[in-house]
Amino acid sequence: MAKVYEALQRAEEERKRKMGGDPASAAVEWDTTPQSAPSHKHGGRLRSLIRRRETVAVADETANEVNKRRIVVLQPESYVAEQFRTLRGRIDSLATQRPIKTIAMTSANAREGKSTAAINLAAVTSMSVGRKVLLMDCDMRKPKISSSLGLDPKTGIAEVLLNRASFDEAVIKVEGLSLDALVVRSRPSNPSELLASSEMRDLIEDVSRRYDQVILDTPACLGLPDSKTVSEICDGIVMVVRADATPREDVQAALDILDRRRVLGLLLNGAEVNRRQYGYY
């Protein structure tokens, strides 16, 4: 686990460096200079303008996040795609020592990039010649795979686990890739119980026979039992750590919850690279 703790140390140092920040740059972003209050007439227009700008900003941020989650699909020759190919190669190397067909992607907290990692790893793995790959969205609370890949499911994983639909009825072929996806159509009231059910175990056994690789996007580890439940029936776990965001103690707490024997490694997400050379980070 030495490399795991080296990655944690690097992530913590990056987080502290970013949080320290440059006060001057912070002042540019946050203007605290007292301003005279606008008149009632102009104040209404100003508030309306601010609301419109906020709406546009949220829309742009959403589109940007969606594009990041499928960067391998949009830019298969990019630096980021090459990093996921490297990750695929390392997992393939580990698979020579023991079977690794089902891989759970998780993180300590939300918004650390686990869905991004799951989608891009599945996409780049599906580019391997002759390899059948399935991407499963096991986050039935805040699913992202369907919207990120532009899928319109008629039924989904919850319906399969509730025996309301078969796997063949729910699985979707992702256009432009040799990739299948089982996504979330409806959000059940009991996701934890469904993921812990015998139907879920049967489903994992079934798809592991059908596919060469199965990537499962699971909820964040801390605060929910879902990720631990799913990871216990998978061959391996990849923990996503976000540079300058994930506290080291949170990652250690997540690793304490999970079965460390199944942890394949940590993926450091959001680390900056030379933008002049790659143009993306």
C-alpha cells in the first residue's frame, strides 16, 4: 500500500497549496468594496441581469462537466485519453495475476470524479480490439451515466433488480463505441436494499460471464453503504481522489470501510499538467 499513501500525500499537498492561494487573485474574484445601493428601478434590472448570467453560467458549467465525463469519446487522442489507456494497461497487468472482470469505481465524497473515471475507463477499454465491455450505473441516487452519454433508457437497473425487466431489455448500445450500458431509468426508494439483494449478485454473475470487463459506477463511500455493498461482489476497486479537494483523512476512512484486498489503486483526478503542451487538464 506504499503507493497508495504516496498518492494520498501528493493529493493532500496539492489541496493545501491550492487552499493557501494567492490573496491578490482572491481579491480579483471577490470584490468586497462597499458600493452604493442601486435605486429601486435599476435594482430590479440588475437582479434580473444577475439571474440571467447565473443561469447561463450554470448551463455552461453543466455542459462543461458533461464533456469532461466523456472526454475519451470526444477526444480519443487527447492526453487525458492516454492516461486512461495507461490505467487500462495497469489493470490488465494486474489481471494476469488474478481474475479482474468486474471493477467498482468509487470515491470518498461526492464530486470527486468517480463517474468521469468510470465512463472514460469503460470507453477506452471498449476500444480494445475484440473486447466486450459493460458500463453499469449503480448510483441510483444521483445517476450521471445516462445524461453524460446522451442515452434515453426505456428501463434500467432498478427495473432489472425488481424483476420488472430483463437485462436484455434494459441494456443499451452506446453509439460509436463497442460499449454497452446499463443505466438508471427510475430512482427507487430503496437503492441500498436493491444493491444488497440476491438479484444484484445474480446480475453481477450474469454480466461477468457475458462481458470481458464490467465497470460499475458506485456512490461515494462515506455516509452511504451502497459502494461497500457493490464492491464486495466485484473483483476490484479503484478509488478516485481529487487533487486539491479530497482530504487525506477522508480517503483513509473510505479505505477502512472498503475491503483493502480488493483495492487495485488510487486514481488522482484533477491534477494540473502543462497546458501549453496538452491544452487540457
